[in-house]
Amino acid sequence: MNFLILIIMLNLPDFGEKPKLIYYGDPMCSWCYGISEELADVKKHFANIADFQLVMGGLRPYNTETMTDLKTFLTHHWEDVNKASGQSFCYDILSDPTITYDTEPPCRATVVVRDMDPDKEYQFFKSIQKAFYAENKNMHLVDSYQEAIEGVGLSFETFAKHFASDAYKQKVKLDFQNSSNAGVRGFPTLVLEHKGKRTLIVNGFGKSEQIIAKIEALIN
């Protein structure tokens, strides 16, 4: 997949804060699924050195095309991601004409979990990627998130209430706007915020070793 990106290089005030890694992604972005374990290693490596922020980019929010409409397009990309990353895919959902490829619901779900327990946000994000790509769950349905919610030790009843609320349907739009304002045009995108500057680390797929090396060269 080709990724187009414009990163606004901001001159930010330096308050002596820790470096921050800002990840712009979408749970239903196949390359975000492909890089998920690589970024988990990066996040772990810098756990005591840099803060980590996950921003929902909104790959295709409110899209009305069905999985079947996009079957040829998605099959090609999923196969590429599988070859590059080794991540498992089930292709059965691509023959379902009733499910739309609307990425807003899992983005909204992630924002809900962020507010419930920010430390569990990325673990949940990875879990729902697997639920969609490997297990072909319909991410429009709240029940599709139950296993992931319980897997991170949170209340499914509380999650379900927030997930269905108009408040979170509006709140997720703030993430989409944040991504747009940052000039991000492709996912996954990882940006380093350090000493008043933002630097693009990777957009598209990358291996953890190379990503870690690039970040260390910038912060050391």
C-alpha cells in the first residue's frame, strides 16, 4: 500500500518533558495490524524513556461500501501485509455483503477504553485488530468487543454503555481531527515529539529494530 503523508513540523515549546511517541492508526487498517507487534516492541523498549500516545486516524470512518464491494482491493492488501508481517488473516468476511467497511466503531471503542484505563488502550487496540482480521468479527456489534474488554480486565457493561453513547460518537471525532491537523495522510504513522520538534519516524510498515534505532539516534 502506498502512503501519502504531510507532517507539519511544529516548533513546540520545550518544557523538559520526556520524548513522546505519537502513533496515528486505525484498528481496521491492515498495515496497522501488520505493524502492531513491531510497535508493541518499540513501546516496550521505550517504556521508561518516552510517553506513548495513540491517536485514532480514521481510515474510512462512516464508509458505506461493503466488504464484498472492496473484496478485490482488500484481498490484495491483506496478502501483502501477511507476507511482510506474518500476521494471520481470515478472508471469509470479504464475501459478506452485509458488513460495511466503516472503521469508526472500533476507533470509538478504543477511545472508550482510553478513558476507562489508558494503560490498557494499546493492548485492547491490538486485540480488536485480531478480532477483525483473524477472527472476522463484525466490529459494528458491541458483542464483538466483549472478549477484548474482558481480556484487559475492564467492565463490559460499562464499556457497552459508553460505546453506544452519543458522547463517544462525538468524542472519537476529536481524534480524527487531531490526525488531520497533524497532516497525517496515511496509516500507520509514528511521530517522535522531542525538544520542541516533531519528526516522522515511520509511515507504513517497518521493523522494530530499525524503528528503535532511528528513535534512539534522535533522543540520545
